Amino acid sequence: MKYVLYLHRFFYKTINYYTLMAIKITEECINCGACEPECPNNAIYEGGNEWRFADGTSVKGMFTSKSGISADADAPQTPVAMDIYYIVSDKCTECVGFHDEPQCAAVCPVDCCVDDENWRESKEDLLAKKATLHV
Ligand code: SF4
Ligand code: SF4
């Protein structure tokens, strides 16, 4: 039994290493704002505020994101959430290339910056995303 548990942990860790996830903010957010200035990609916005690809990046002109959103980098985009802070997944690199761990999760006082199980990317994917955001 102990051996089975060890194997399970080993495979879980291995899978997580190769399939990192973007970060999302849950309903537990208390709107303290601590995470927003920590994001190296300016991927975090206050609820109700429009977001832009150009915010905090070097993206200019027409841009197509990994998820397929095509827009002028300076064009305002519809907020993802209205009442709590939110993360634009297309701009989140899980801090790969900047820091050893997601900075939003590190500073959040209520631990509501968590892995987004619907947005899996490899470390290589995240580095490639960073390269498109910061030329
Ligand atoms: S994980 Fe890093 S890049 Fe993603 S939203 Fe949080 S601070 Fe920004
Ligand atoms: S640090 Fe946490 S509680 Fe504060 S705004 Fe960000 S997600 Fe919300």
C-alpha cells in the first residue's frame, strides 16, 4: 500500500511539473489589491475594469493571443469579473521567466489565487507566451 501511495505521488508531481496551469482568482477574493502590482505581466485587474494586451507588456498593433483573441493591443477588452479581481489567462505566465513562484498567490492574504484546472500549459508554452508579451 505504501508503495502504491509513493507511486501515485511520484506520477502526480511529474504530471504537475510538465503541465503547469495558469492562475485564477476565486470568489473568496476580498478585493485588497495586493496582487495587482506584483504581476510582471500586468495580467491582474480590478473587477469591472477593462483590460488590454498592451498594459504592462511590449505588445503593439494587432495581436493574436494563444487562446485566439485577435485585437489591437491598445483596445479595451471586456472585464472577466465585475466584483472581484481577475486574471487574464492569456497574459498570465504563472510568473515563469520572472520568479520562482506565482507572485499573486504568494502575497494573497486569503489564498484565493489558485491553479486554473481549465488552463494547462507546459513550462515551454509559458516561456513562449512570455516572449510574445515582452519582445
Ligand atoms: S501567476 Fe504571475 S503572471 Fe500569473 S497572474 Fe499571478 S502574478 Fe501574474
Ligand atoms: S491579493 Fe487575493 S484577496 Fe487581494 S485582490 Fe488579489 S486575489 Fe483578491
